[in-house]
Amino acid sequence: MPFTLKPLPYDRTALEPHMSARTLEFHHGKHHRKYVENLNELIAGKTLERASLETIIRKTFGSKKNEKIFNNAAQVWNHDFFWQSMKPGGGGKPTGELAERIEESFGDFDSFKEEFLEAGKTQFGSGWAWLIVDGRKLKVIKTADAENPLVLKKTALLACDVWEHAYYLDYQNRRSDMIKAFLERLADWDFAAENLAAAGSSVRRRESGVNLGHASRS
Ligand code: FE
């Protein structure tokens, strides 16, 4: 079964004025779609054709021969994750367990925001800024091109695309302004909280010795 482009979780105009319909038309409708199409072409007739997206990403990471497959597969996953990292009327502050863990890990929410902005700003060239969970601690990381927390064996909570195609139509060269808008107006903290809760329950299952079945395979 070939991969399909997942629809955006909201209308193309839903993130305006912070991210325009035109940006989503190109970013989701052209860039993201192309990654899906390239991936399907690259894996056609190969064993990987029957694997899950996550398995393809893990198996091709670091392989020169499979670099194109990795890049396209990871970019499909990263964009699916990015669209879910935003919502209309997002931003503001997280609450509950996520808010506590951010305070524990960064001191306070503003320090987290500064670190996230700095990571996105200083990613040289194309890449991503992420909030991840690494054991008990939450961390901000940046990755280049298509690389993602999955291949670093970490759990992603929230992602911001800092490739030029993510912001040039709306912000031209002002990448920082897009990252600020992402944090202050778009970030979906409920999505991040769900990812944190899911990561916590898988740690608890591992600690209690429950077999995770397919989820533990890589
Ligand atoms: Fe992108």
C-alpha cells in the first residue's frame, strides 16, 4: 500500500495571519506531497514497501545507499508531526504535568521559549527545532535536514519546521519571527501533552515488564 498525504488537521486558512493559506498550500500541498510521492517511487518493488513509515526511517538512517529514502520518509513523518504541533488559537502556556516538567527541565516557561527560539534560529540551513523527552528530562534540540528524534531514540513532543519553505512567503528572511509566532500563537500544547503522556505510559509498561510487542521492534 503506497503512503498517502495525510490531510491537514485544520483548514488552510485556519492559522492565519500567523501562517498563511498560501504557505500551507505550498508547504503541505506541494512540498509535503512531493516527499510522499518520492518515497512511494523510491520504495516501489522493495522489501521496505511493506514496512511502516517509522521502520523505514529507522532502517535507512545513516545508510549512504538509502539516503534518498531516509530523507523523504523522515520528511513525511516530520511534516505529519509538525502540522499536529500547531492549531488555530494555539500558543499560550501548557498546563498540568507538561507545564511542571518544563519548569523542572528549563527553570521556567520563558527560558524554554528562549532555548527553543535559539535552537531554531541557529540551525544552519534547513532543519527542525524540537521539544523532546529524554528519560525524565525535557530537552530542546535542533536537527539538520530530515533528521528527527526518532532516529536519536528520543520521543518528540513538539516540532517547528525551520526550512526556508516554512516561512519565506510570510516572513521572508525573518525566521525568528516565524518561530516566535509558532510559540506564541500556534503551538498545540495539548498535542505535546498527549505525546508526553504516551511516552510516560510506555516507560511504565517497560518498567513493569509488559511486552510491548511491535512497538519495541526497530
Ligand atoms: Fe517543511
